[in-house]
Amino acid sequence: MTESDIFKKIQDIVNANPVIVLGSGASISYGIASMSKLSEVLSDFFSTKVYSDAKSSDAVFVFLDNINTKKMGLEDALLDIQMPLPVENDIRGCVWNEIQKEDVKVYERVVNGEILALSNLLDYMVYDRADQIVNIVTTNYDRIAEYAVSQTNAYLNTCFSNKPIGTYDISLQQCKSHPCYVGSANVLKVHGSLDWFEKDGKLFSFMNVRDYPKDYNPCIITPGTNKYEKTSQLPYRDLMQQMDDVFKSTSGFLCIGYGFNDIHVHPNLLSYSQKRKKPILIVTKDITDAIQNKVINANTYPYIIISDNGGKGTLIHNSIDKVPLEINGKDYWNIAGLLKIIK
């Protein structure tokens, strides 16, 4: 296909209001910690942490050996061990603290007037339509998606009530927004959020706290063997079901910075794309091994992948042509670049 042909297909996918799937790549450019950074943070923490029980000490020893000696990635290093609860809680706390400190900086940038690229994309997709609903599925804990929606006229729904101390109710996703809003954005955070907390079996949302409150547990699912157990609990169980419903009914998938590495998201995404012939548009700096193997090599889904071409411009793969299209000197592999294509 020619550049004009591919751009027209990209425009058609976005104009049909696909579900947006945000991965960590959508946040890294704002300073949010990557998996490799979190691996360093946890390695530093556990190198000096002392536990009184042997199970915790042994688990930490294996983890550090996986990271420092075997050079395993964080997800694989943690999946290799059944972490005792004290260690799991420390992992959650470390991850929360590291991402929270960078998320606060993004919030301050937004307050000081910076317009997020995602905001411009959402404005384009809503386009002054009161009844337009944009669905966003994300595995990220940060609140960049929420900040972006807040910079538009759309109603924001996270399934927590919009109060300084919010409470959880999955039925909120079905609420009709107030007439003063233009459109709605449902943000389904399937691995939790920095502002979600649990205490005594009850779920709360605390707006922009700098430290998590005493006696509360952060509601984020961190990598590890317990990750799969957590998804059977609230709110994750409900959010996974909502994600599945959204995937069933969507016109297509717009994946931004998503590497297809999460077992909770990409299997359903790919299944519905294949069954219903719904297109997958991937916007990413790098083509991960998972994208290469599960999307490109599989070649069973209608896809377009926009990626960086080694700093020389843009590379666009698609499910029709065997040879990718090279566009020199133009960076279309981020949200700002995508907007240049579709506007």
C-alpha cells in the first residue's frame, strides 16, 4: 500500500471510535518508571532489607539472584517465586512510591498548563458529540489517562464516585453524564490505580495523595505469581469483565505504547480481532518481541503498526504487505505523530 492508502486506513480506524489500550510506553515519556527502572528500585530496596522469617529471606535471595545474576526481566524474575505476604506488600509499596513521585510531577505540569497529547486525541475522538463514549483500557497505575480526560469537556468515569473520598461501584460505568459535559470517557484500569486503596474489604479513591494512608493497602496488581489470584478479587474482577464487554462491541483497537506482554489483556484483544475481523492499530516506539511474534508473525489479524525506524523516521507494518513502509524524517510513532495523520 502507498503512504496515502495506509494513512486513509489509519484515519478510518480512529474515526470509527476504537477502544484505546494504553500500555507503559504511553507513560514512559512523562518520566513514569519502566519495568527496568522498577527492577532497579526493587533490587536496591531488597539488597538492604532484612526479614525475620526464613521464607521471606529465601524468596528475596532468589529474586535478587534472578535480577542481578541471571539478568531476568522483572516480570519473569517475580513469576519464578511465590512471594510471602510481607515481601509482596513491600513490592507493592516500592512500586507505588516510585510511580507516585513521578505521577505527581505530571499532575503539576498539567496544573501549570501543559496540554497532554492524549487530551488532543480524546478531543478529536469525541468531536463535540454529547453522546460519544470513548473507552480506555489500561494496565498502567498512573493517572495520565485521567489527567488527559480532565483537559477535555468529556465526563470521566473510573467506576469510583467523583468525590475527594470516592467509593467503588461498577454500575457507575453506565451512568449518563451531566449535560454540561461533552461526551464521556470510561477509563478501565485493570491493574489498579495509584489513588485506589482498600481497608477492611472496602474500596476507596483518594484524590492526589502523596503517601498512602495508614492502615490502607494500595490497590495495584504488581508482577508476580499472586497477580493472577488478585484478578479474581474486586475491583479487578469487575473491570476485567467490563474490558471483555468493551472488546466484544468495539469497532477496533488503538494500542498506544502497549507491548502485548500482559496475559490479562492481549489474549482477549487478539481473539476478538480475529473472530470479528476488527482492526488493530498499534502506535509504539519499539516493536516488542511479543508484537513481532503474536501479531506480525501470526498474521491472522488485520493490523497496522506504526513504530520508530531507528531514529530515521517511521516504519509502518500492515497485515497486507510483506514489506513495511518507510517514511524518512517523520515521527508518526507517538500520539502527536498519530494526530498529524488523522487530522
